[in-house]
Amino acid sequence: MDRLKPISLSPLRVAVLLGGDSAEREISLQSGEAVSRAIAGQGHSVIQVDPADTDLSSFGWSSIDVAFLALHGTFGEDGGVQKILEQHGVSFTGSNSVASRLAFSKVAAKESFVQAGILTPPAVSFSAPLNTERDLTAKVKKIGFPVVVKPDAQGSSIGVTIVQNEADLGEAIGNCVAISEMGLIEKAIDGSEWTLGVIDDSPLPLIQISTDRSFFDFTAKYKDDGTGYHFDADADPTTYSRIETAGLDACRALGTSGIARADIMLDSDGNPWVLEVNTIPGMTDHSLVPKAAERIGLSLGELCDIVLARTLAQAGRRKLRDAS
């Protein structure tokens, strides 16, 4: 934790990218507003850029020093905006286009976890035009109920359903297909839910999440004041270390950088099962990464300064490598 300390950063011209036209637009606007206020409070100049009404290819990027990405969902997290910024030589926070695309696809991320030997729930992937409900049901029976049905490319738990039995599987698949042609049916792990915020390779304090809802869904994440966030959870140091290691290993397997967040289930035997990694986690007042940073004495503005400084340092190293 000692690597994440407040730093002194000269005033920068920062473009905060927020909004967009994904299903997570409203949350992105909230994250972007929070980040904008925090960055301005650190003495930087801020301009907000909404891709929903701004052509990023013709935007005057030469007028800014760095872009801070607060775009959630499609285009923001799937490598789309990152690809445009890379093509224009713009320094931006977070993972590059390759890692973003890999992490945003639950199917591709799952494959990366398996290849890296990371404990992750067994799953069946599907594509709406190719897989019949009967075919999927037979495969899911081998995994065993309950299962979690997830759209392949979506965030904030949108379109996610926990299915307790075979009778409800078809409806859950239908709800998923309405959002994404590809999906993942994953064994539901019974246990406690944890999340690990990561800044590059530096972990933030682990948070155990509690909710009265069936799982940590969209409402629990952004609207329910009854959702609990526990830093002093009942876990021994060895188990705590295993959870943290699993989260860090998952981020490394995907090649993330900047802010990321790994979501993990801890079963009754103390095994940490990696669910997914989010490369642009929320920055609202309900969001987990700001809560974890606050736990070690970092304000949102100080956290943003650390991320901005590391982004510019990495960009400088890339330029040096390119020049050589």
C-alpha cells in the first residue's frame, strides 16, 4: 500500500471523457462529473468531452495534455475509444485498446483466466444464432445449477440473471440475447463477494460486499443505500492474501493498466474465484475504487493525480522506446 501516496503534479490540461451512448451512459455521466470536480480541485484545467455529441477523430487533441476516461460500457471499455486515442497519439488513463477489448468480453477474459491457471467458475459460452436452448441446457446440466447468465459485453451487471433451475434457464438466456448475441453461463459460487481495486500493479484495500438482494446487481451498486462495504471483514491474513493475489493475477493476465477492479467470490473453503475485471470502474459516490482509496487516506483528487502522473510517465517511456 505504501506505493500509493499523494504526489505533487504540475497543472495539466485534462479532457474528461464521459457519457457516450451505451446502456451505462447515466452512470458514466456521474463518474465523469465526480472525476472532473476532483481533477479541477487539484488545480488542473478540465474540459468535458462526450462522444455522443463530439467527433473524437476531429477533436483538437493538441490542446490537452492527457485524457481521463470515465466512459463505461460499450465504446468506452471495449477498446473503441482507446483505439481512436492511440491513433491520434493521445495519452489516456487506463488500459490500452487490446487489454480493454479482452477484459470487456467475458468469454475472452474467462479464456485468459483459464490459460493463466487462475481459479474461475466453470462456464459455457454461447452465441444466439449458433446454440439452441436444448444444446445449452445439456451443457449447463454438466456444470450444475445454480448458474449465472451474463451478456458477453456489458457492464454494471446489466442483463445478468441468477438461475436456480432448468425451468428458468430459457427466459434468462432470452433476456441475455436481447442485449448481446454472445453470452456466458457460469457456475454460481456460493460464498462472500469481494472486490479489489488495482492501480497498475498496486492493490488498494480489499472490500467485502454485502447486499440483501440476490446479488450485487445494478440497483445494489448504484441505488441501494443498504449495500454494505466492509474493509475489516472476517478473513484471516492468509485468505486475505489469496484473494488479493487472485485479483492481481487476473489483472496481469489481461494486461490491464491504470485503474482496474477485479471481482471475486470466496467460497466456504476459502478459495477465491475470479469473476471478471473491470477496466473503467465507477467513480461515483457509491463506487468501490474511490471508497478503497479513501481507506488509505487518498481523496478522489489525489487518486486521479496518481493515475494521471503514471499515465504520462508511461507515455514518456513509450516515446523513448519508439525513438530508439
